[in-house]
Amino acid sequence: KLSINAFDYNCHLDLIKLLRQEGELVKLRRARQKMSELFPLTEEIWLDWLKDEIKMASESHEREKVYELFERAVKDYICPEIWLEYAQYSIGGIGQEGGIEKVRSIFERALTAVGLHVTKGTALWEAYREFENAILETAQPAPGSVPSPEQQQVLCSQLEKIHTLFRRQLGIPLLDMEASYAEYEEWSEEPIPETTIKNYKKALQQLEKCKPYEEALLGAETPKLAEYQAYIDFEMKAGDPARIQLIYERALAENCLVPDLWARYNQYLDRQLKVKELVLSAHDRAVRNCPWTVGLWIRYLLAMERHRVDHSIISEMFEKALNAGFIQATDYVEIWQAYLDYLRRRVDFTQDSSKELEELRSAFARAVEYLKQEVEERFSESGDPSCTIMQNWARVEARLCNNMQKARELWDNIMTKGNAKYANMWLEYYNLERAHGDTQHCRKALHRAVQCTSDYPEHVCEVLLTLERIEGTLEDWDAAVQKTENRLARVNEQRAKAAEKEAALAKQEEEKAEQRKQARAEKKASKKAKKARIGDKRKADDEDEGEWGQEEELPSKRHRGEGDGVLPEEDMEVETGLFGRSAPAKPDGPANPKERASTSRKDIPKVFHDSSKDKVTVFVSNLAYTMAEPEAKLRELFESCGEVAEIRPVFSNKGTFRGYCYVQFKEEESALQALGLDRTAVEGRPMFVSPCVDKNKNPDFKVFRYSTTLEKHKLFISGLPFSCTKEELEEVCKAHGNVKDIRLVTNRAGKPKGLAYVEYENEAQASQAVLKMDGLTVKDHVIKVMISNPPLRKLPEAGRASTFPAPRQVYGARGKGRTQLSMMPRALQRQNNPMAKAENGMVQNSPATSSEPPAEPKKMSNADFAKMLLKK
């Protein structure tokens, strides 16, 4: 397995365990070595390794290898147990030359690293004192003999060392400080100095402040992030750098896969401590623990540059970053930009040519090629649609190298990659040409912009006229006016057609709505004689149903060509380059996206509900439509919570059960207890039990059952066979980690949709499961596996900015890399519509969108819909 995927963390652990059981010491050492090269090792793994090596180390040269191993161990994480083991092992070499001083050196380093640890630091201080006491015993003269002056001096020096250790320890807030103080009183033949007593009392006060945070950590469950963050905030206010560093290290030892925690720690070290060895060590450990996080690599490169690390080492680290396996295409753009910025800062642009300048140009060319060859093939997307790297290259050539010819060539390439339709791209090039080029090229660029721009043609027309007003001749002015008038005439014509089309569609919708209204009225009149169930349908929360596959009412899409200044793509010029060159690339998007109209809901009978009984009533939803006698079934369930006064199922016009009902109790306490039955499985579906709330009076009330944000410990699986059961899926998934929960997605009728959510204990297990399961065949079905990241359910309400945003797209949360597979199907990564839409939980704005938000139909509640139907 490791020969196929060397980054399988759990597989490394399994191999080490097996080799240790079999006693294969040579192979075991090699396996541990390989794992330590790829990952930082936990405290338990290091201690096992060290104990095994200590058993085999008998010769002096073998002891040196153990010392080297200890030095590696204490660098991965700050662990008191490893430091204590290191110090105690060094005592065994006390007989060698300089042995005593080496032991003291290791103890002092250990105290610096973990001596402030509130709960575990005491053990190190006591071990250090025991060692010094042992030295004191060997220095005592024989009984009955008088010590020589030299012996007396050694004794006094050794006693002073032990006094100093006691005094240092008592000035630090540690658990069981009182016992240490009592021990000092008993050991010392002299009174304890007032200064030591004062420091001891101050440390006791500090300990009382720390105790609530330590108790919170002891009582919390892993990962204890919130408790550690509160502790960090407390220490940050106190401002002791050593204590801040230690609490960060303690938090990271238990949360080594949390990139944000590493980022905050590194930021503190960069801005406050600024110690080179400490800073670079923390950055190195951060990228080893979370290699998929591009921000940590960028901060590492900046820190290396800040501390003047050799250029060859920085370049080597950048190459490691490229092979780290980032989770999305844009990450590769960011790491290249950071490295190119570093190379640009190395160049002395006062010289016409230099080695550093050639290296920068070579890196720019390599970056463009890498993004085209490596990133696009891996992610099926560029990651840099607006060509920001080429733009920066052009700026460097124009502004710093005075090479406008090269800058124009680069901008020609940018425009032929589908960017010629955006006004902001033309104006960016125009401004560069204006600052470093000439008027002729400025005029030529604006004439091309008027022809090609499809999002804001009025703006480029205005800039062209302004240029000719300031610098142009009469002939230039006339040509510009004619060009802009012709273009804007075509623009207005297209907009008028779009408006007519929209009005016609709106009229058709009104006619259809009127026909449906009449048909319902006739149907209602024909059934008026029949006795129908009466009640008031509760306003069901659509969001409660969405993630389980039930239909949601979606706003209709805007038609292409609608909006302020946004032109349909068929009105764009075919030639897109700076010099009228056609783009060889694929078209940006589909030429004719499908239109979707929002679907109206069927009329349903009313079930009146007394809102004064809300406190004793719960609303039950997500029940199977096929449930026979729901009233009897639910009464049996809910009577365990208290006496049930009434159960009111809601039925359709045809008499079929709608999947939800009201359960009214005699006592309010019973209703509160009934909420505990939420998600109870009823006939194979989780039953939703929520408070009975009138959403007209409480519009902000929502009970959404599942997260709509990225959950790195949960997988979304698609392509499952409909016959796949929960038990069968669990059997497949549990091979890759501890499965906490599995949820099969069903439609309204309770039938499976071939989708499932699988929750693991942590992010690491989920990542490994993606690597192993994506593309797996289950009952002749090839499944797709990705990290759970449901899309947003509606467009944002805030208006879009009126400026020209760069046409940069943001893609999925996961992408194929060396350590991470793509965690989103490719079909979802591509934009099928140039209009802004919610995708993968993020809103993407294309520059072709209007500066004003599209007008959306006002959503009606069920009560509003009923009033419309019954107003006659």
C-alpha cells in the first residue's frame, strides 16, 4: 500500500506495529525513518522508538545515535515526557568526559522548553533537583573526616545550585507548588529569603488564575480547540512570551492538523519574538503537519526571506511546496505569486541585465507553463482565468525594465485567453500603455475595447472619447464618435430585444398562472360537497427538506442579455486579441444556457392551527408519504413524552399523506420533551421534530438540520446503487477510519437517491477515505467521493459592486494533488453560465454580470399563496 501511496499515515502506523510485534528491528528502524521524513511523529511514536533504540544501544557510538534521535524528537512537538526521558537517559552517560555538564545542559534546555508547563513541569524540576542532590552526595567527605578547603568550596557550590533550583521553581505557577515549598523549608538549613517568599506568593496568585483554564482542558473532549483558544487569549493579555509560546505548543500537540492554529502561532512568532531559529522551526513544522495549506507555505517563504536564508534553500523549499498537493487550482497561483514576488525583490533594476533578472523572467515563463500544463490537467481549470501572473510580468517588463514590446506581447496572450470581453481588462492594459507606452497604442487598444467589450461597453466608449478630447485630432474625434455611436446603438438594440423577450415571458407566466388558478377554483367547487379535512398547514421550512433530496423552490434564472449593460455573447466580436487575433482557446462558456422557470406548488387543503397552542405543539416533518395511519403510528411514539391531546396529519387534495403533521400535548413540558425525538428513525427515515412557530411572526426562525458549510470530517458520496443499504456502505467505509454516522439521502417518498453522507471521527480519516474510495466500484456502480461542502441555497441579497471586478473564479474546496484527491466532481467545478451563481458554497461573480442585482420574484409564504387563491 505504501508503495502506491507513501502519504498514507495510518498505513505507516500499521506497518510499524506489525514489525514491532515480529521483532524485525532493522526493518522497524527503516519504517520509522521513512515515516519521520514525511510526517512529524506523535509523542507516543517517538517514545516507543526511543525506548527500542535505548535497549539496543550499548556502545558509546550507539549512545550518540540515540542522542541524535532525541534531538529530532524534541523538535517535532514540545512534549514534557520526551524531555524527561532525554534528561534521564543522559544521566546514564555521566561517566563520560563532560558527562555532568551535558546532563545539566539538557536539563536547562528542557526547563526552557517545558519548565513552565502548569501540570507537567514539576516533574522536570524535581528530576533536576534529584540529579543535583546525587552530585551533592558524592561530594560529601567521608564520615569523621574534615573537608579540605577545595572540598568545602565544591560543597558550597553544589548547595547553592540546589538552592537556586528551588527558588527558580517556586517563582513559577505549577501544580503542587505548596508541596515544593514545604520540601524547600525542610531541606534548607537557612530561612527562606523574603524575595523567594514574595515570588512564591505571586506565582500562587498566577496559578489561581490559570486553574480554571487547566480544569477546562481536563474536562473537555478532544480536540479542545475552544478551551485552548481561551487559554491562549488569557496568556496573550498577560504578555509573557515564554508562556504564550508554551500554550500554543500545547494546543498544537493535540491539534497538529489545524492550519489556522499554526497560522496564528507563526504570526505571533513573526511579529513578536522574531528569533530566527524559533520562527523557522515553527514554520517548518507547520508545513509538515498541514502540507495542503498554501497559506502556511507562503508565510514560510516570507519568513525565510525575512531572516535572510540562502537563496538555494528558499528555492528548494518552493519546489517542495509545489509537490505538497494543494487542494485547489488557485492555491498554485498563490504560491507562484509569492515566489515570483521574492525573486522580483532580489533584482537590481538599475542594471540593464543581471543573473537575478534572467532568473525572474525564467520563473515567470515557467509559472505560466506550469499552470497551463500541470494545474489545468489536474483540476480541469486554470486557477488563474484573469492571468494575474502574466499581468504582473507585463508590469515588471513595462515599469521596471522599460520593455513595452514584451509587455504588449504578454497582454496579447492575456486577451486571447477569453479576457477580451471584460472592460476592466482593457482598461488595465490601457493604463499600462498610458503610463509607459504611447498614444498610438492607447488609441488602438480603446478601439479594440469598444468592439470586444460585452459587460460595460459604455465605459470604454467614454474613456475613448476622453482620450480624443484631450489629445486627438478632429479626424480622430470623428472616428471615435462614429465608432462609439454604432456600438452603443447595437447595445441598445440588444437590450430592447431582451426586455421584449422578458416581458413576453412574464406575460406567458401570468396567463399560465391565471389558467391554473381557474382550474383549481373549478376543482375546488366540484369537491365542495365532499367533506374535506380542514386545518391550517404549517409553514414548513424548505431548508429542512433540501439536504434530504426534497424539492426546493428555486428563483428563475435571468435570461442571457438581461440586465444593465450586460450583452449576450452572440453580440461579441470574434477577434479578441490586442491586434485582432482570434483566440485559439475554447469558448468561455456555453453559447445557449437553458432557461429555468420557478415551479409553483400544488394547492393543498388547509388545516387550521390555533397559534395560542404553539407552546404545547410540535411540528413533525420528513415522514414517509407511504405511511399508513400516521396518527396511530405517531401517537404510539409521542405518548412516551406525555399525554397527547391531538395529532393532526396533513393530507393532499387526493387524500394522500403529505409527510408532516402537528402533535399537540396537554402539557408544555411534554412538548419540550418531544423535541428530543428529533431525527428518530421512522420507517427508514429520520423524523424531524421542531417547535411550532409561526414564521410570519418570526421570519428569522429556521431549523436547518444539517450544516451547509465545509465539513472536513464528513464525506459526500454519489453514484451509489439504489439497493445499497446503510450497513453495506458502513462495511466499505469503516476500513478507512472510525465511522460515527451514515445518512442515506432519500426523496420525498423515502426512496434512495444514490447519495450518502458519511461522518468520520476526524479530518485525517476523512481525507484518507477520499484517497481510497474515490472511484471505487460498489455493486457495479463507480462512486464519487468528496468532502461534504453543500452549495448555498440562495443568492446573496447584497448588491454587487459597481466597479470592475477581475474575472477571477473561485473553485471548489478540494482539488487533486499529491496528497489530496479532488473532492468535488469535475462537472460541479465548471461554470455553465456566465451569470453569478452559488457553487460549492461560494458565490462566483463574473465580470459580465451587471452592477445591479437581478430582480428576483418575491418569495411567498404558504399563507400568502393561500390568500391569493381564496381572495375571491
